[in-house]
Amino acid sequence: MNSDYFQLDLIGLEDTSQASSRTHAMIAAINSNRDFRLIDVMRDREDEEVNVVYLMVDVECHGVPKHNKYGLRFRERMLIVVPQDGSIATAVWAMRKDFPRLAHQNSVSVLGPAQLCLYYEPMKVVARTWTAPSFLARILWWLEKNAKGELHLADQPLDTLFFESKHELVIPWDIADLASEGKPLHVSGVRRADNGTTMRITNHLDTDQGVLAKLVKIDLEPVESGQVEWDPHSLGELNEIMIRRGANLLDPLRLAMQQGFPEQGLTLKDEPASVLVLLSIPLRRPSTGRVEGVSYRAFFLHGGALKVGMQLGALFDLDGRFYTSAGLLDGEEAVGWETIGLDPVTVLWENSADRARSQSGHSDSGPKGTVVGAGSLGSALIELWIRSGWGTWTVIDKDHIRPHNLTRHSALNFQIGQPKVLAVSRLVEAITRGAVALTGVEADVMSSLNPEVGRALDASELVVDATADLGYPRASSANEGRARHVSVFVTPNGRSGVMMLEDTAKTRCLRTIEAQYYRAIIRSEWGRKHLDGHRGLFWSGASCRDLSMVLPYSSVMIHACQFAESIPAHIRSDAAAAFIWQREPDGGTDAISLELFERHVHKTVEGLDVYMDEGLHDHLRELRHQSLPNETGGILLGYHDFTQNLLVIVDALPAPKDSKGSPTSFERGTDGLPDLVAEARERTAGIVGYVGEWHSHPDGYPAVPSRDDLVQLAQLAVGMNEEGLPVVQVIVGGHEIGVVQAEVRP
């Protein structure tokens, strides 16, 4: 073979009868193609069995322009490498020693042939339609496009400056802080099954594994993309590459070796075992001149840091102790640095919050927020947001990990007995290594005596209630000075996830959204089975949010993922929102959006505050209008919450069919009412029940109780006294709605 070509230890393959069908197809395709000439069929000299067949060919590409600036020729010698194992892709090598470095090559060594990268798609995709003739056509296409400078797609990401190495170095997200300390860093590695190594940089090691290395980070000027460099094997070769790229390597390398060097010097026993050079090279797109990325490459220099420093002229030896030559012996001669060996390493970056956001598609950094509740749902939300770099979070919870929590919690077995906030905090630390901070507050969020709770809530821009309890979201509505709240929970059967988001003005607070959610359950067909699975008729300890029952973690995570994506999207708007995502047995999901109305608070004399909303007011006015000129009325559905000193009216039922109304009176019937009240209670997990009566007044009469109304109110109060509850009477007039409350007192 001509000396201009690489010489490989191959011998002729005389008998091709045992070669694979792919090999025979390739030989046939070459012989049938006028642009290819088969020179030889070969095998590895040392292999007893034929594992690979090598087909030496000359390729004539008529699309290659004469005297093109990329250095490609009309006729090129290629070696087509056909593994006999059909699962391994066919490759093609350029055999000319001075074959140019171009876009889309796979070579990893200047000592061997360049390998053409023929496809944009992964090989498992290419293999679906691959044929020998199409492979040859692809070689011609590659040569022509590269010769014309058209191979790189306009919108394709820029190639890196160097080829990939099987060895990887993970750069810490806080490398700037670590490097600024000026101390040697630890490098430890894990050997992988593919014989590659993944290494990490830290400022300490818990064991004796790993080596000390001096980190030298050099930021170069922007260079044009398009030519991929072969990895150098010495510092001299690396310097030649950088000079050709217009970058000064030696001066910053020498200066970096001197930075942070102790004035008292170092001895060989203090010497870092290696020098780690990290190059940062901005890449410009040739067609636009814009910098569109940064290529990073790391090199381990052979020899200890002191020896390398001496060869570079950065250090000098005085009686076995090494000192920096900066300011003292600036003219110290650099001797032998060109022969310093090096090992190239692909650079990977540990995720920072910014990188996590970019990879997850978040357009903003998220709020400073608090998650109330570090249970199943709360811990899942924290993990999802932390992994995506969205938000800076405090988590508040008073509970600890119990064995049954591990079924639906991110905690691990050894954390049983630990506070839930500690388990979540350690998970975050394990994921991000401090790139994202989480503050844990082990406390009862309902305690007004804990200053940490108050500070966290006061400082938050968003508070996420994931408590699986009704207490906190109701109590939070009383504090209008605090941040916007969103409440999320999974229904007991795991089929539905509910999100309630306040508006920024808090005119639609969680308390009033909760009531409108119950009204939608009562009125809608989907509400019939929505809360199936609750354990009883009392919400305390067995509410619609109680998850202490049979429920797979997958159901929690399905809804946690929905919440984790929906909350960032919806808080961009100032408006309130309420959504129910309801999964069907066949796997389908219905997204139900509720129309939300502003709250109305009716203050009563020495009684509970009565909450309604504008939607319920409109409903009452419409029922009155439909019955004019007669009066009408019906019962009120709602719930009491004495911890918050309130009564919430959820819905008003129309007059039963056996009711009697006239322009001056109304007598409510009872037909069907017990069943309607029972169904409302069942649908809402025992929360909503009978709380009073409503009736209308004709035009011209105010919404205040008449003598007959007061008599009725007294009778209702006596009846409700059996349960120790107050009763409410709502009067709907032509222009206003009045509320009267009564109870029997000792």
C-alpha cells in the first residue's frame, strides 16, 4: 500500500464462503457501483476466526469540487469495516494519512484512520432501512457535502471541539468556588462495564480512594465550529492545536500553576499527584458568527504537579523545596514541557439549578415558596420541583416517618423515626449536592407560637398546601396578608387529583373555592363517585383528603406530576383556578375546570361568619325570579367550622314539588329532601349537610325577616339544637340578600 495511507495489520481473505450475508451484499453493491472499485478483501491477521471483514475500496465522488478548501479529493481510499455480528454497525475509515479533520468524524486518535460519521440518526434507527447500496450512496453524499461545506444542518447543534472520550470527568456545579480556594482537589473514579471511567471532583474524600489534583481552568477566546480535533497525546500537541485555533495556552497554564501556591513552598510529600487542565472554548457558528455554545475538555497531565510546574518554568526547586517563580525568577526557563503526557477526558457538568431548569423546560426560576406537609404528596412535589430546579423551598411538617409511610413516601427504611422534613431535606441534598437548598421546619403549621413557621409563611411568594387535611387551607384564608396559596390533594380512591389556586388578590380564597368545589360535586354527574373510598360520615380524621388507606404510590405520583406541571403554569396568571383531573378505569383522564366566583361574608350579630359566593347569590336570585310573583324557598347545604368561627353555605336547593307559594307567603314541602341531603353528604365525604333555610320576598319588600320568618327561625333553632348547631336563614329580596342566624343558648 502507498506510504500516504495507513498501514494496518490485515491479510487477504481468500475464502469468503463463511462470510455473513451482509458482507456478500456489500461486495455485490461495490462491484455494481461505478464510483467504487474493490481493491482487496481482508481479515485481521491475529484472529483465528473471521469476526470482521475489511473491504478496501477507491471512491470517486464526482460531486467533490476541484481544489475545494476542505482538502477532499475526487478519489479517496476508504476501508469499509463489516462486522460479522449483525448487531454491530458497518463503518467506513478514510485511509489517507493527511485526510482532513472535518465535521462528522468519529476518529479518536491521530495515530489511526479517521472514521466517517455518516448519519444524523442513532444506528438503531438507521438499521431499520439500511442496505449496502444506500450505505455506499451515503459515503458519496458525505464526501460531496463536506467538500462544499454543507454537511452541518443549519439548525443542528454545533459539534464539540474534540471527539468523545470513554473517560468522563464530572465537574461540580460550584467549581468556581472550589477552585477559588486555591487548594488541591480530590479526583475519584468509578470503573464502568464498558472499560470507561467516570470521575468526580470534590474538595474532600470520606475514604482514601482517589488522588489529589491541582485544577487549572483556562477560558479561551471563541473559535469557529466545524472542525473536530483529534485528541493530543502530549502537552506539545495540545499547544499546537490551541495555537492553530488562535489561543494562548502556555502563559495562562504557567500563571495558573503559580496561583495560590503557598509562600512557604511545598515538598514532594505534599505534592498533588496530577494536574487537571480544564479548557473552556466558546464555539461560533460559521454561517452567523454567533457564539452558540461552549466546548469543554479536560486533560490530566502526567507527572506530579510540582514536576509539571518545574517543566513549565512556573516553579523552582531550592534544596528539595519548591517555590513559585512569580515575581522572583520570571525568566525561569521552561524545559521539557512539550513531552509531558496527557490523558483526554470528556467533560460532564453536575446539574446546577439553572441547568436543571433548562433541561426541564422551565422558563423562570420559580417562587420562593413553602410546602406545608411533607407527607406522600408533599415529598413528591418537592422532589419533582427540586429535580427541575424550580423554586426555592421551605417545607413544614410536624410528623415523623413510620413504617407504613414507606409505601407512599420518598423516605428510605433507615429514616424510620426521623422527622419527615429531615427525610425530605436529605433527599434534596442527595439529589443536588447543595445546588438547591431546602429549609425544613419541624413544627405544626397551625401553631401560632412557632416563630419559624411565621417567618417562612411571611417570606413566601407561594404557599402549597399538601397537608391532606382541611384545617390549614381553611385557616390560611383568614390571613389575607400572606402569600397566595394553592391546595392540592388526591382523593381516597386515587382516581382524582384536585388543585385549588387562589387569585393574587385573594377575593377567591381557598375557603370559598372549597365550597364551590363541593357544589360542583353535588351538582355534577362526575361528582357521584368522585370521593368514593372515604371511611365514614365525619370529615375529622377521615376527610376527602385522608390518604391513610389502601392506595398505590403510583396513583399519588400520577397526580403529583400533574400538580408539579400545572402549578407553575397557572401561577403566571393572577386569576384563581380550580381543576379536577379524574382518571377513568380505562386509563383516560378528564380535566374538569371550575368557574370560580368572588366570596361574600355575611356578618351576623354574636354568631358565626357566614360565607357565600357570588355564584350562589346569582343562583338564589334566579330561583326567586323564576317563581315571581310568588314567594319560593328551600333548604341550604353547607358546613360549620367552629375552629374558624364560620359557617359556609355551599348550595341552595330549589323548592320541593310539594311546596306552596303565593305572592305573600311560602310553605316549604319535604318531597325528596331527605334523599337529596343524604346524597350531598355522601358525595362530599360527610362534609356538607343541612345548615338552614332560604326563602324569597316579593318586590318592594326588604330582605329582613318578617314576624313569620322569626317564628320559623326559632323553630329551626330548636330543631338544630339537638345537634348543638346554630341555624341560618337566608332571605332573597329584589335588590339584596339578607342572612339571619339563631341558636338555642342555655
